[in-house]
Amino acid sequence: MNDNRDSYTQHYMIDFEQAFEIISNHSQEAESENCQLAKASGRILAAPITSPMNIPSFDNSAMDGYAVNADDLNQASLDTPVNLNIVGLTAAGDDISQNQLSQKTAWKIMTGAPIPQGYDSVIPVEKTKQDDQDKTKLLCFAKVIKGAHCRTQGEDFVKDQLVLEDKQLINSNRIMALASLGIAQVPVKRKIKIAVFSTGKELIDDPNQPLKPGQIRNSNMPYILDYLSHFPVKSINAGTNYDDVDAFKKALQQQLDDRQDIIISTGAVSMGDFDFIPKCILALGGEILFHKIKIRPGKPILFAKFPNGSYYFGLPGNPISATLGLRFFVSHLLLRLWGLPNEKPLKTQLESAYIKKKGFTLLLKSNLQVTPEATLKASILDGQESFKIHPMLDANGWLKLTQDTEQLAAATILDFYPSIMDLNQF
């Protein structure tokens, strides 16, 4: 392939932020669909949700005790208990719509049970005693404040109240709220379809196959598929290509025909003799929107789009370079497709001083900890080379050092990105 950059892309060796901008400018928000609440966890809400009812829908007791009228107990104390007649009993789930208050009476009530009409308070069972001789008589040993231990209608949710805003992640907490409101299905962004290729004749996919000289195990595919499993996507292993250009064109065309939203490949994306990805994209009608970013590691990343709307990311083959392409640039496109804003990094102190060269953004394997003083502090791990996987065992995220940064003192405030993009911030 002609290595004249102007022959295949206008954006070659661009800045980190420019890559984000190009991805945003060429993305289109995905459509929505309805989803049963039982299957909605992890999905992105596609429209606001308002409450169809009051919760609680009726006044009920917050504890086991007796429904009373607070005015009847104004003189109650340990020394001078007030005697009330017990005129009924209600458990949770009972219908009491016909019950009426009688003066100087009490109504035995269980936690969650409806409060009979006319009673305004609940006295805990611990502050009462039934008469030993007449079980219809109740001795009350304490005053109660009007409304005590009562859960009132609409105290939690009010009818027509905004419950969830558009584009929020549906998680277990939000499912609890939606279920309490009787919402059976919700509008969500459809799942993004993603196909993942590996390339390289040196790769071995089968962990049980012995390695021959020059061979390595494929760690990129398991990592990428596992990372994507945390998000509302449908990802598939599209196979490993052993540097066979014609076979890759055929396989890529199949994924285009299957209307994948995003196609990812690892390897064969730089400028070597076997780096055939750019040529194949152009041959199948794709437009290379940028190639190479001023970042380390991960510089050779490529982003393209096909006429059918499929997006393509060519990630470098080194495992950490592929990881960063996925974590930052593929993840950024996913946010755009879901209609979400930019990810917000955590702000953390740098544990130790660090020096880097200007001219590129550096993304570093890091470990973030909460100090005893309740502050965040991140340490830069040893082994930052793009082929070294061992430091990832201790890494829980990435420190971003901007392009113009050169010397950083300890306690410098930096952006920290967790290893897996956190959609709970939305």
C-alpha cells in the first residue's frame, strides 16, 4: 500500500482530543426498542419515566403496633396509662376500606398493613399491654405524635413525578423503583452489534494447543469480548485471520452484510509488510477517518466508516495497545451511539513524581487507592511497555498524562479512568 498518508486519510497522526471529536462527528445515535423490565438491567433508558401512581398507594403502618388517634393518648404515661378498646386487627394485604374510627379505640395493626380510616397514628406494641383479664382492652403507656409510624400515601413517589431521566443506566436500584411502580417494560437503546477479529499468523486460539517456536496465545480476543460483556452490546468472535488478505476481505464483507454496528480488528494496522487492514477497508468502500494518534501506547489505531453505516476500529496487535484502543476510543463511540455525554474521569493525586516527553498523550497502567484521609491517590505501575500484561494484574485503571505535560510532581491532580468504563455515572 502507498504510505503517502494523503492517499487514504486526511487525518494522520492526530491528537487524542481530535480523535474523540472525529468519532463524535461521524456517529449517529442508535434507535430504541421496548424491553421487559426483567431483562432491562444494564440497558440505557431511551425516554424519561414518570410515576403512574402514588407510592405508597395507601397510608400504612411502619411497624407492628396499634392504630390510634393521637389526641386520645395526650395524658398517657408509664404511671397513668390510657385504656383503649381494641376493635379490630389488620395484617399486610388486608382490605380495610369499610373500617371506621371509633373514639377511644385502638386497632391492632401489622407492619405494612393499611391504617383504618380515621386513625392518625401508630403506637408501637412495645409501648402497650393487653389487659390480662380482657384481651379487648389495651393499656397505652406513652403519648404519640400525630402521624407517628405512619407511611403516608405518595410519601415515596407521587403520581406523574419524574422517576428516571432519559439516557440513564438501568441498574438493580432503578429496577427496584420501576417494579414498585408496576412498570412492566421500558424504552431502551437497542443493543449495539459488534464483531471482533484477530489477525496474525503467530496467534494460537486454542489454550490446549502447544506453542511452536514463534507462536503466541491470543489474549486480545478473550479480553475484548469480556470487556464488551459489561455493556448492552451483542458481541461475537468473528475469527482469527492468519495474514491472508483475500480471506480477510471475504470475512469482513460477511460482517458488513450482517450489518454489524462496529467491527474491531487487532493487528495488521501499522505500516509493515503484513499490515493489510487499511488496504482491505478501502477495497470494500470504507472511508478511513483517521489513522494513528499521538498516544503511547496504541499509536497505530485506525477508525473508519463504511457506506452501510458500520464503524471500523483497527486496533494495534500488542495487547496493551489494543486494550487502550478499546477502553478509550471504542468506548467513546459506544457513548455516542447511546446518546450519552463524554465520560467523566475521576480526579486523583499522583503518588510519586513522573517525567515524560512532550508531544503525545501518555496512558499509564495505574493502581488507584483511597487513602486513610479519604482522598484518592494513584500509583504508576512498573512495566508500562505495550507487550507487558503482568502489570495488569495490579492495575485498576489508567492515568492520563496530556500531550504538553513533561514533569509532574507528587500530588499532581490527574485524570484517572477505571479499567472498565462505568455507565453508572449516567
